[in-house]
Amino acid sequence: MSGIATPRARPVAGATAPARAAEGGGARRLDPKYLPLAATVSLFAAMALLGSLRYDGFFSAQVFLNLLIDNAFLVVVAVGMTFVIL
């Protein structure tokens, strides 16, 4: 080489992950602080999928309303505790 430093190409704003990986940025990895959230969402999605495959009408409006009615006391407690903390 001639000893002249050439600037590295900077990623374009809004570039997609494959474009950044092609530029040498590597694959995008999950930040460890989001691992519990990712695990929770994954388990919820898996349970919803299993429930919809196993039981007819699992995603019906009536089932959703029953869940809200059965757990309404938790909403009341959560709102009350929020006011206590504030």
C-alpha cells in the first residue's frame, strides 16, 4: 500500500440489517437486557398458538371478555397501588 489512509464507508442512515452485515457490521444480536422480555413474548405467543390449535374458539370475543371480567380485581388493585405509590 502507499500509506495513504482511506476512510471506511459509513453505513447509510436507515440501512437494513443485511446491508450492514454486508458492510462488515456483522449480524444484529439481541441485547441481553431485553432477554427476559423476548422470553416472555415468545412464551405468550407459543401458549396462544397452542391454545388456538387445541381449543375451538380460543380467540373468540367471549373468551377475551371472560378474561377481562375474571381479572378485573387485579386492575383495581393495580390502579390503587399506583395511587399509593405516587
